[in-house]
Amino acid sequence: MNANTQRGFQQRWVDLQNSEWGRNLRFMNYLKGEWIPCAQRWAHCYTNRVFHIGNTSTNRVESAHSSLQKWLASSTHKIDTLFLRYHTSIEGKVTELRKDLEDSRLKVFKLADGPPYGHLNMEVSLWAIELLMKERAREIVQRCGCRLHETHGLPCKCKMDALSDAGMELHPHHLHRFWSSLVYESPPDGAKWEDHDATERGIFAAMVEDVYRQGPAAVRKASQLLLPHIRPQVAGLLEPRESEAPKGRPPKRSNTRDPSWFEHERTRTAKRSKTNENTRKTHKTTPAG
């Protein structure tokens, strides 16, 4: 099962037949009839070449099936009601997955905030960065195997070492697009990795050509919009200078701070209780009629 190559799998199968287990005809016939014909579904030398993004069990399918049953709420529905509820459930799951991806992309992974993972922060899933860090820390004894590239669409140990030797860092286009967009397709080869930077430059160049065709007025307006972003010092949008002697700033050793929510509520409650107590005293001391 743990053989990484087909040759190793065949060799281990021969060794098993020549061992003491090979004398048990019932056991060997069971393996030959049930397990060996479907070896492509459980042996690592075959499963390590399948693009599965880490989904190696049926837990996700069973969970989705259970939630769908709860959503249907009944086993007797009209065909139109059934499909409407089914599609609504699927859309809800897709929305939930996209939300989880965006939440993961909005977080900054402090351990990876630098080479060679700095360009991946807030661009891909945090789980992808964690897998890359584990893969890079792995020691290669004989051969890499490129398992991570085949199964997850991520650069394996040998590919990351090659990028490091060339003085390059990891970019989002080195990873399968699933980790940034949830687009589930077969992983492209290393020579066919999409260069998102080149794509964005092409889109920008096409927009510039469109602006030129619209005339001088459009060029002037586009220049005014881009100037604050490209040359903020020319547009007069520099950061304001910090006052050297500001008023109201506490001394360096001051421990003063804004009250916390609990302290603020406690003070407000105490003031309210004191006001109520004064009101009651006023009513008691006021003469009747």
C-alpha cells in the first residue's frame, strides 16, 4: 500500500507471496480476487498521481448528504420542489466555501510574511501556505516523488528548491488556481502555468489603448485619476508631518489609557445608581401636599 512506485508495488507483492502469508491460500485468494484488481484505488503508487486536493475520504460527501437531507425536511416532494431545494442547498454550500476562502485570504500569515512565501500572503488559502512550508522542511532521502504537485497542484520540494537556486520566490501563478479561486480543474504542467502578472499587464495595456482612441480629453481624465496613485508627491498627497510638540499627549511613562468596555459600563451603572438614589432621597424629603 505504501509503495511509491509501481515497480516497488510489484516487488512487495512478490515478497508477500514468498513469505509465510503466501502459504495461506484462503488469504492469498482473497487478495487476488478483491484487492489486487482494484489496486489503482488504494495503492499509493497510483493514488499519488490523482489530483484530489487532499480529499481522500468520503467525510465531505457524507456531511453534504446529511445536510441535504435536513434541508429537504421530507422524503415526499414534488419534482419541482425537490430540484428547487436541491439547487438552493448547493448554492448555499458554494457560498459558504467561497466565504471561507475569502476569510482565509484576508488573514496575514505572520510565519510566511517573507521570502519565499511573501507574495502568497492574502492571495491564496492559508492551508496552501502551510502545506508548502511542511513540504519545504521535508528531507529528501532518494527522490522527491513530486507527490504534492500531483495531488494538490502545489510546487513540490524539488520545484521549490529549483526556484530558490534561481533566486526566485513563490508567486500565485506557481500554484494551481484552485487555491485562489476555487476553480477545480486538472492541474496544468509546469510549462503551462498561467502567469497572472502577464495577464494583468495585458489587460492594462488594452485599457490604455482604449483611452488613447477616445481622444485627448479621456487621456487627460485618466492621467488625473492615476497621478495620485503613481506619483503622490506630485499630487500633494504626502503623509502629514507629525507635530513635534503636540498638545494633550501624555508623558512617555504615563499609564493612562481609555477605559475598557467593562470599566465604562461599571462607571455608567454607578452613576445611574447614584442618580436614582438622589431621586429617592428628594422624594422622601419633599413635604406632602
